[in-house]
Amino acid sequence: MFLKEIKVIAFDADDTLWVNEPYFRDAEAAFCFLLKDYLPEAECNRLLFDMEMKNLPLYGYGIKPFVLSLIEAAISISDGKIPIAIVSQLIDLGKEMLQKPLELLDGIEGTLIGLSKKYTLVVATKGDLLDQERKLIRSGLEGYFHHIEVMSDKQVKNYEKLIRHLDIQPEELLMVGNSLKSDILPVLETGASAVHIPFHTTWEHEQVKEPVIHSKFMELTMASELLQL
């Protein structure tokens, strides 16, 4: 079994260690409610997503870039006539997201306790550095991890850099995450192994339609199942 070679297990953070994506869906719903006088919700969501995709290469991932896209989308949707009071509400929406209580996923701490007895554990996530560092501290999980890697993106080259930094071979790394696009497919390209643990809510940008078939890949329903392997 491919897991016999593993020395380091890397965990994604958002929606793998703690809840994250539902807060974005709630914010999108609040945004479209504020813009309800300009266009229907479905069209509002589509235009917002298009704005996020346009800005992604410039702003990257995280709540702050999301809020900038909210404001820009509101200006575009209203043809520049959006009241300043609504812009202020959008900024407040982002601040609320940054201060949300942190909710660990079921069984994650017990899983880390068990795995840390045998493996070196690291965090490999993407997004805003300050926000991710703050969430990790608030989670109480920081002490289980040997290294924290916050990437601007999760491409093959980013994982290859992480592998070099950890001074291991690709076959000695196992990545655990909820996104097939970011946590699984690029990892498998490096020669490392990957475990997919789906979360009930997935951002459209992270969705993959084709099933993953690979000798170093498996899917579990929750993190605690890693202990049974």
C-alpha cells in the first residue's frame, strides 16, 4: 500500500481543519440581498463570481480580495450608482467574516493527536497570510504542526517547493484536503500521495467534474478515518 512510505502528512486548513466556505456563501447571499433592487439573485451571484475570477490573478485568495470584488461588483452592477451606505455594509461584511468564531471539524484534533505520534505534520494552505496565521492560533492546533506553509496558490510548483523545503522525497508526502483541484491533483503530479475528504460546501472555482483515478489517491468521509489506515 502506498501509505507505507509516508513520513510527512500535510493538511489543508479551510474546510479540512475548520469550517470556512459556508461563511462565503452567507456573504454572497447578503450581497445579493443588498443588490436586490438592481438584478435577480442568480444573476447577481454569476456576476460576482465572474468578478472574483477576473480579480483572482491580481488579488489572490482570501476574505480581503473577496471584499474588494464585492465592492467592485456592486459598482458595476449599479452602473456606479451604489450608495456609499451599501459600500460601508460590504466592508463590515468582510470584517464580520474575519472575526467569525472558529469551528473545528469533527474529530480533527483527535486525528492530529494520533497521527503526530508517528508522522511529521504540516499545514499546506493558501490565502491571506495574516488571516490564516490568526485562524491557526485561534484553533488551538498550532502545536501539532512542524511547519506552516501559506501559499499564494496551489500549483505543482508550490508543492514541489514545499517538498524541497521539508527535505523529503515526493513519495514520502501525503496531502489531505477537501479540494480536488487544489489539494489533490497538483500533489499527485509531484509523485506524492493524496487523500480527499469532501466538505459539504465547495466553491465553484474549486470543483472538478471528472473523477480522480490514481494509484496514490483515496477518498475518505472524515479525517479520523486516517487513523484506521
